[in-house]
Amino acid sequence: METGNQTRLSYFILQGFSQDSENQPILFCLFLFMYLITVLGNLLIILAITSDSHLHTPMYFFLYNLSLADICFTSTTMPKMLVNIQTQSKAITYAGCITQMCFFMVFGITDIFLLTIMAYDRFVAICHPLHYTLIMNPRLCGLLVLMSWFISITYSLTQSLLTLRLSFCTNWEISHFSCELAQVLTIACSNTLTSYILLYMVTSLLGIVPFSGILFSYVRIVSSILRIPSADGKYKAFSTCGSHLSTVSLFYGTGFGVYISSYAPSWRSMIASLMYTVVTPMLNPFIYSLRNRDIKRALQKILGRKLYVP
């Protein structure tokens, strides 16, 4: 490590959740359980979709990609946090921190785009059912997913390259359990204006544009459902988008919590981030499996046991 007022570090220190060594085994078991449930739950969703030909539709194609992104999203932070807790070490290499930050942004932004695409898919299915297969054709579905990955990767690489140009002084501690971009920028002692402008601009766009698209889709969906004459027809129409609406509410609710907690003490910010990065991906498989008969039947074939299918 170089000496002087400005240095390029070889490592950072992640403060984590607790300084008390007695709490480390409890935290390790809790986070390991949450991580395993997240990975196994989303893997079951992926296996159910790939193994059942009846699920080879646009809605489940997007769900497949969402589950894959959720596994990767959680895996960017949890394994390193578990290793640090187990080894009683808080260090993360400079290269490891930048890599973790980059992949965290890639999968987090991809989640946002996928949820928006899934809202559009439900809008077409309910509001334009006769033209659904024509509009949501395989080419468009593939293009939408590829564009989501391309935009998220492009932005993440741009921010990572800008971060590589930063210098750091004597403060090497990150008040978090992972390397989030905002946390890394706060301890830099070189000019971070470009990074902050890009961060706030993209955060605003990702907070406004996708959410507006989701909101518009559901306004049109609710309007169409209310025009259905029969109560049974209304229930069936709403049931096709109930799981997605629950996931969107959970995702944006915890995301808003992360934004609000950024002005709160560090431990509150870490709890909000944990809800966003771990709890939401962990609950998504339960939301889709408990409310979706097709997923239940596919899981029944995989697990080889009887699941309750109403």
C-alpha cells in the first residue's frame, strides 16, 4: 500500500452488523439459513419452469430470469459476509470490493427491469388477450430480457471504472456489510462529482420510469378487470397478476426503506439493505409457489410428493 495523503488501497474493512463476538454464531446461522432458503427456493422455481413444457410461456420465461437474477443478486454479498463472520475477519480486498459492487448493481438493476417487463406482460395478457401471443412473441421476450441485462451491465461497468479512478485517504472502513457504491464514494478523498451525478441520475430514472410503467400497467389492468361482468372472471383475471403485484410491493417497499434509511444510523441502513438484498429474493419463490397452481403442479412432479393445489 502506498503512503501519503492519497493512496490506492489493497483492502477495505466492512464493519458488518455486530462487534460482539458472542453474537457471531447466531448471525452466521441466521444468515446461512436465509441464504440457503433463497438459493434453494429460486432454484426450485427455475427447475419447475424448465422441466414443465406447460410453463414455457412469456410470463414464466420472465419469472425464470427473475429467479436467476435473485440467486445471483443475493450471492454477490451473502457468501462473503458469511465467510467474514466465520473467520472473524472484516477485510475485503480492493479488487473484491469493486467486483462485488459491480455485480450487485448488475443484478439489482436487472431485477427492476424484469419486474417492469412482467407488469407489461400482465397488461397485455389481461387488456389485450386476443393479441397476447402476437405481441408477446419469443423474439420480443428475448429482446426485452437482453436489453435489461445490457443496460444494467453497461451502467455497472461505467460506475466501476469511475470508482477505479478514485483515491482513498486514511478512512478505509465501510459502514456496511457489503461494498455498496454509495458507501464506497463516501470514503473516497478524490473528486467523486461525476460518480455522484451518474448515481443520482440513474437512481432517479430507475425509481421513476420503471415504477411509472408498472403503475400505468396496473391502472389499466384494474380498469379492465372491473369491466368483467362475472365475479369468477374478475377473480381469475386478478389471480394471474396477484403474485407479481405482491413481489413488486415487497421489492419497492424495501427499496424505499433503503433510500430512507440512508439518512439514518448505519445499523438501520444495514437492516434495510438486508431486507432488500436477501429477504425479498427469499420470499419471491414462496409468493409464486403458494399463489400459482401451475408452479405447484410442476413442483409436485419435481419433489415427487402431493402438494395442495386448490
